[in-house]
Amino acid sequence: MARQTSREEGRAKFTVPLTLGAPPVTSNGRGHRNSRVVCRRRARTHVTPGHATVMMSIKAFTLVSAVERELLMGDKERVNIECVECCGRNLYVGTSDGFVYHFLLEEKPLPTGTAAFTATRQLHRHLGFRKPVSELRAASALDRLLVLCDSCISLVGMRSLEPVPSGARIKGASTFALNENPVGGDPFCVEVCILSVKRRTIQVFLVYEDRVQIVKEVSTPEQPLAVAVDGHFLCLALSTQYIILNYSTGLSQDLFPYCSEEKRPIVKRIGRQEFLLAGPGGLGMFATVAGISQRAPVHWSENVIGAAVCFPYVLALDSEFITVHSMLDQQQKQTLPFREGHILQDFEGRVIVATSKGVYILVPLPLEKQIQDLLASRRVEEALVLAKGARRNIPKEKFQVMYRRILQQAGFIQFAQLQFLEAKELFRSGQLDVRELISLHPFLLPTSSSFTRSHPPLHEYADLNQLTQGDQEKMAKCKRFLMSYLSEVRSTEVANGYKEDIDTALLKLYAEADHDSLLDLLVTENFCLLTDSVAWLEKHRKYFALGLLYHYNNQDATAVQLWVNIVNGDIQDSTRADLYEYIVDFLACCSDQQLVWAYADWVLQRSEEVGVQVFTKRPLDEQQNIFNPDDVISCLKKYPRALARYLEHLVVDRNVQKEEYHTHLAVLYLEEVLRQRAASGGADPTATETQTKLRRLLQKSDLYRVHFLIERIQGAGLPVERAILHGKLGEHEQALRVLVHELGDTAAAEDYCLWSSEGQDTPCRQHLFHTLLAMYLQAGPAAPTLTVAAVDLLNRHATDFDAAQVLQLLPGSWSVQLLSPFLTGAMRGTVHARRTAQVALGLARSENLLYAADKMKLRGSAIWLSDQKLCQLCQHPFSEPAFVRYPNGGLVHPHCAANRQKAPSSPSPGSRT
């Protein structure tokens, strides 16, 4: 954990500018003290390469020999290799005795993914100096080799190794670097940056085929020791620090300090405007020309001799090992033992390492093989990071295919480790054919599926049992994940082309797990295969769900029969406790008339009140088209309660205006009331629910046969119902007599007057109340109860009486105080009526006055009529002086005005004449 924390801390700190604590950019700025503090603090986060190797080892490179000692120098013991250069197949080696050797490399790929190299010596030449050859650089565009020997840079031919005839050379150089991002546009020269031997000076030359030209000279605050160049920017290792210098403007940017006496500086260009530096504390630091780091540092050993880059890796050489770090995640990936090495360089993707006696090549393994090795080691994150980094080296279409497959493989690795969230994202990103996942679960794919697994396979598992090693808990977790994943992707593009496989597998998983979503799947659009699904649902006793499946496949009769068997107890399924009600609702919505009739008796026998809903709950727009009410009534004759409910549905709910239905319903109500009265012995005077329904029907309906019902009611002891029927015949006095004298219910008598006069004019209403009042008054003082009822009637309904007639009927002994509410209401009504009539009269007079004024205006103007004038309607001339004039001035024939079918075109006459 400590090592991991240190790595993360280092990575986080090095995403900030390298000039923390430094002063603003100047041409000769310092600010070293703060930089040293930052670097010392960073050095404490160092992780030793040995530890990283143990944790993150992978084979990224293979070390192969390129030039053996015997081929290079024979038996010369004291001759050592000082420098190398490679350009295409051309390999150049500079030795300590002043010779330059030229070899041709032949590469032979091997089945293991690596390669073998054979070097053929072409020629060698002595440069005429007694000093070692320090550096070699090839300028292929000029066919020249730049050779640094004894502080002098000479130009020799790449093939002949002969100096150029002009003898052009650059003297006083300690080291030099080619500008791989030249600022000039001349293709026939190369830009070379020279570090002077004695002076603190940097010189920029243009090197042509046979001449050199100095273009810039810049001074530095300290003696420069190493340099790399990109455009106008120089990355320099001075005696005590690294800096970025713009040789065009002279501005410099301090990076961080180091001690040249303790370690050898390394400055290497690794890409456009980016450099790799050997920092303090064994850190390989990345720096841009802006003086910041966009990558976290890599952790080298303290004694790094050389560095090279072969994307996506950074290689470092020390006295015993070559270490390989990833530029993508900064982790150490490989360590190769290599003693006595002193040269490590990369040339256009080829990495060469050399001892003093031999030259070797580090052959990178194909990235695809590296990724597969990581996946085989279950190192998913590293594999994905490497795969993303490989994008720049692989054609787009090939990369997309490769990357999708890698994502799918990584998804199965995470799935096997029960990391389901990560697996889901990888499957989605990799556009996995979801049948690869389904096929891990035995018997989930339909028998008709033609799916075969990917080849080569995406994983090593035969089925889920092998993956979980028989662990039932893990298997259940995997199945739950598959259910969740399939339910998410079934409605996306991932399911296109094999929706049947997905939905059938999902149905099987739901049924096996007794999952609530099984019903949701079957009642919505689905592509479950019937043959596979039926057997699976029967196996798991999901008969209700099986009925839904039959219904979705237009086999309603099979579905209903299956549900009926469940209700009857022939088969067991406890999915729905209200399955009987569900069947009723299903039949109520079913458009198959034959199926409804087939099960109508069954639903009615179980419950008349619920079963009749098969007919009463049907959609209103289908009822008359599918089921004839007369046929339904015939079917329901054996079920009186259901019949009554259906007739209520027709008469009350649907307001069917048919005498037969109204009379039939009234008779059923009457029979039920009589049955209830007989059962109770007539002791309960309270109206039952059925009796209330009967009274409401008799009051509201005008379609039943009144005389027929009166005959049925006679002698049945139903005075209220008899009074209602007399009222329907217009026999109001007889009806009121029944209510007042037989029943003795004055409140019922008042209600009778109210509902009987509902919707009638005022005289009809007054007639009913006057009749009731007269009946109360005729009883005389012998019936004090009716006298009180008369007073209450007058006081409560003052506006429903003609006050003048009432005053003539009232006994002279009644006091004004007794009738004060009535008199007050009557006076208020009379005054209101009088004033309303006065207002209406005034409005009529005003309107008449307006018409009279209009008429006077029209009569006051002359009208000219001649035989040239045309009628506005028929467009014929006037042959006689009779005419009709409209308010807007239009003239028409009298007969045209009387038979007008359309208005005149122009000018349009008004509506009044």
C-alpha cells in the first residue's frame, strides 16, 4: 500500500508546472532554490524499480544481438564501441580507435512475434584522428553522416564514408543535436545545434551537402552539457539545472536543478515540443517547451546512463539493467538484465543498446500480443490503457475492431470476477453480441438459434458452472446480472437482429428466479419464442404467465382455458389471488364474441354480481356492435341478480331509450322488493336499497308501462310507488291523497310536488302546490296535523303559490304573524316580478325608439329610381316604382327581397329593411 500511495502522490504532483516557486520567465532568470526544494520533496516519493517489476512485469521487448564482437573488431582487445547510429537498414558504429563501421541489417521475423537480425559489414574507414569517435548522426536527406571526433564535426558520405571534397567541418564542439522539427523550409539542409567546448555558447548551423553555415549563437549562464532541440526551443542540461531556451528570442525557462557532478544528465526529445529528462531522485521527468509536465514522472534507478522512447514505452539503462516503463500509466513493465551497457538510443522506432564490445536490438513484441498477455494475467486496466495508447500506431478500422474485441475480453474477465458494473460498461463499449453472454447459461438460447461463439473465443469458460466452479451463490449473482443486463439492452440497438434470443432467454431467467418482471415482459411487446417458452413456463409452473404468452400470440382461447383450470384448482399457480376477477376483465375486453359466450356461464355461476361485468364493463364503442342486448338478456334469465345489474347498465349507465328494458327492470325491482318484504314479514318500514332504486326509476323514467305496473302494485302495500305511478298518469290529486291520507307522509307529498314539477312551467308547479294546500285545508280543525303541515308548506314554498288565490282559501282565524314568512316571500316575489316587467318594458321602449329614429332618417332622404337602376339581387332593371331599400342604400325588387337566397354582391344590403 505504501508503494502504491507514493506512486499516486508522485503522479499528482507532476501534473503541475515544473517551475513551482520559480520567478517569471526571463532571459537569464534563476530561482534555483525553490526548484531544489520541490525536487528534493519529490525524490522522497521514489519507488524502487525492483518493487515495480515484481508488481507489473510484462514482456514488452526481447533483446537480440545485432553485431557481435568478432564481426566488429576481430581480436582487437583494446578497441571499444563509443557510439552508434541507425538509419533504415544502415547501422554505423564509431570506435575508440577513430574508425567508423558501416553495416547492413537484415531483419527476419520469427513466429514468436520477435525478430532475428543479421549484420553484414560493408566497409569501415579511419577518420585520421587518434581520438575516439564521440557521436554519429545520419542526415539521410543529404546522404551525409555527421561525425564528432576530437571536438570536430566532419561530413562524410553515408555509403562511402569519404569526407566531402570541400572539407567542410565544424570545430570546437563538445556535442551536437539535429533539429527534427526544423524551422526553415529548405529540404536540402539540416539544422544542427552545437555545444561549444570551452565557451558557454550554443551555436545553430545549417548543414548542406558540402558546406556549413552558422545562423545563430546564444550564450548561456552556465556551461551546457547536453542538448535536445525542437523548432526554436532548446532543452539544455547546464552544470546545475535544466532549462528551456528559445534561441530565437533569447528567453529561458528554468525547469529544475540537478547536480552534474553526481549524475550524468539526460536530455532527449520524445515528441513534438516535449522532452524527457533525468531528474533528481531517480525520476524520469517529462517537460514541454512551456516548462510544464503533462505526464507523471517515471521512477528510474539513481544511476541511469541512457534513455530511449519506443511508444508507448520509455526505456532506461543503468549498469545492470534495462528497465521499461509505460508512458501511459508510468508503471514499470519489464526489467532486462544487461551488464556493461553504456549506449541506449532509439532510431525511428528501433531501439539499440550497446556495450563496449557488441551491439544489440530491443525488439518490441506486437502490441496485440502484449495486450493479450495482460488480459491472460487478468490485468484488465493495464490492457485497456495499452490498447488506447496503441491507437496512434494502428490503422483506424483495424484498431476499432481490435479494441472492441479487447473490451469484450476484458468484460468477461470482470464478469468472471463478479465485477458486474465494470463488466457491463465494457460489454456496452465493446458492442458485445449479447448471445456470447447468454450462451454461458445452459439452455437459455432458443433451440432454433443459429448462434456460434466467436473464434478465437473471448473467454476460456464452457459454461456458467465452470466459471463459478459450481458455487450456487456466485451462479445466482451471475444470473441476476444477466437479467439486469438483458432487460437494459433489449430495447437498444444492441438487440437488433436477435431480439428473439434475448427475450426468450430473459423469460427463462425470470421464470426460473420467480421474478416479478416476468409478467411485465409478457404484457408488453416481446419476441419470446412460443415453443421454447411454453415448455420452460410449464416446467416452472408459471401457468398464469403462460396464459399471457398465449394471449400475446393470439391464442386467447388457450389462455382463458388455462386460467380457468387454475381457478378450478385443476392446476396450481398462486401468481394472482384475484385471477377470477382478472378473467372477467379479460373477457370484458375480448373482441372474440364466441370466446365470451363460451365462458359466460362459468363466470356467472361463480358470481352473478362479478360475472355480469363481462357485459357491463365492455368499451362503449364496441357494445352495440358486438353483443346484442336482447341476446345478453336471454343468457342472463337464469341469473336474476346479474340480469338486474345488466338492465341497470342499459337503462341507467347507457341511457338506452327502450320501453321493454325500463319495464323489465322495474318488474325485477318490484319482485325483489316483494320478496324482501315477504322475508321480513313487512315489519321493517324502512325502504331497502332495491326499493330506493325502484322509486328512483319510477320517478326518472317515462318509458315503462305505467298501467301494467299499477296492476302489479295493487294490494302490495307500496303506497309511495303507487302515488308515483298515479302521478305519471297525471292523476296528481289521487297521488297526493295516497301520500297524505293513506301514508300520512307530508314530507313525501312535498317531495312529490317538487319532482313532478321539475322541468315544468310555473303554472304547473303552482297547480300541484295549490292542490296539496287545498287537501290540507279540507281536513279542517279536526286534523291539526294537516293544519300545521299547511302552514309549513306555505312558509317554505312562498314563491310556488299564487298569493291572491291562497288568501281566499285561508281561514279567517289565521293570524298574520303565523303566515309572516309566506306573506314576506310572496310580496318579495310579486315586487321582483313587477320590477322585472318594468325593466323589460323600458328596454322594449328604448329599442322601439331606436327603430323609429332609424326610420325617420331613412324617410328624410330622397331616393332616385330610374329604368337604368339595377336590382342588387337579380341585376335586372326596375320596371315599376315599387322597391325595397336596405339600410345601406341597396335597392331590390319586392319579390326578390321576399324570396332572397343570397345577399347582393355590392353594395351588400343589411338584414333589416
